[in-house]
Amino acid sequence: MKATGLFLLLGVGLCCCSGNAEADGASDEGKEPDCGSYMLPACPKILDPVCGTNNETYPNECELCAQNLRRKTNIRIKRRGMC
């Protein structure tokens, strides 16, 4: 009985979390970077890669924010880690 309830709960969770993101780095896909936490355009030299919605890997979240500022784009974080 517990296993059935667990699978039912997981199934409902997967249905609710399935996205409808657009391809090609659309601005409504991914997580908004926290650019307010950084003193842009200077970024720390910390390697904590993030994959942008443009499928480009950035060394860290701050570098993604700095690129957005320089290029006047709105690339978001698709996922943590390399693309």
C-alpha cells in the first residue's frame, strides 16, 4: 500500500513539474540568475559552471550575468554544471 502511494505521489509530481520550455534559449526557460549579488562587471575567479539557456557553459553565475550585461541579452540558467 505504501509503495502504491509513493508511486502515485511521484507520478503526480512528475506531471506537475513537466515544463513547456521553448527551444533556442527562450527567456522563459530556465532559472533567472541572481545578478544583484555581484559587483558587475567584475566577477570572482571561482569555477562553478552553469549551463545557459543558449547551451553555452559559463565559468560561474556571475560570468553569465556579466555576459548578459555586455551583450544586452537575457540568458538564464538552464542547469548547474556544464552543458
